[in-house]
Amino acid sequence: MWPALAAWLALSLLAGTGAEEMCGGPPKAPSHSIPAPRLSPEERLSPHMPEALRCDACHAIAFQIEEQLRKAEGKVGRKALSESDYVEVLERSCSQGWESYGVQELDGEKRLAGPGLPRQEPMSVMVMGGPWPSRLSKMCHGYVGERGEAQIYGAHRQGPAALRELLCHGEKGACGSSKAGGPAPPKAMQNEL
């Protein structure tokens, strides 16, 4: 009896059938491979936000500014903040860590992902850290410098859509129609008459 049992055990091990499979062990889960987005040299190394990701970045910045201003208004128990309060909140908004943002590849297209951004896929790899936080901070400070604290706070008081419109859309916005529909028309030379 022992020689037969030893022969059966040896054959089952050689055949790759272990005791777990013979006894109805748990089935093996299928493995899935999800590759990380392939980043170009510009996307990896440039200190500036790549053009293709600026619209997403702008929406992330508008979301964070809106959240920070809304929280600050809730803390003071009144609807409007004083100028010094909203200036401080905007500075804090732009100087935050931005670590919760990164880049994902969705349907072959690279997209910024994080709080306040659409189309986040739960089964994808997101590249976080690296240059993304400093790029977002730099863009945020640029918007505050260009538009001014009072104009940004005024847009916030009108609602999230107004703030996104001010920062991201329109003629100079990162999501402007000229950027979405191809290259912008050439600018006229200043010396032309």
C-alpha cells in the first residue's frame, strides 16, 4: 500500500497537481497587468506643466481654491471673508502639497488625476509625486498673480462654475477653444503696420 501511495504522490507532484488542487483549494485569481503611463521627457523633466495637461491642472487648481475658500467661510461663520482672510487662503491653497495629484493613462491619453477631476479609473496606475506637485503650485500662483485675489474671490462668490470659467476657460484659459481645436492662430508681429 505504501509503495502505491508514494508512487501516486510522486506522479501528482511531477504532473503539477498538488494536494490543494486535488482537495478543491481556492481557485487561482486571474492576474492582470496594468502598465504605468509612459511619460515623455517633457512630462518627466520639465518644470512646467505639459500643454496637454494644462486644462486638467486648471480644473484641479480651481477645485482646490474653491474647497479652501468654502472651508474658510464655514469656519468664520459668515458668508464673506475679509480681504486679508481670502488673500491668506489663496496663498495657502497654492502653497499646499498637491501630492494627491498625478498622471494616469486613460484610453491611450494621459490625464491628470486627483480630487475634483473627472474620468478617474480605479484600475489604472497613477504616477504621483515627482514634478506634478511643484507644477500645480506654480500654475496656481500664476493664476493668482494674473487674475488677482479680489477677482478670484469674486468668482468664487458666484459659484464653482464661475471660478472655473475665470481660471480655465475663455480667451486666455488653459481649456480655451483655440487650444482644444488645434494650434492657435499665429500672432501678428508687433512691428507690422
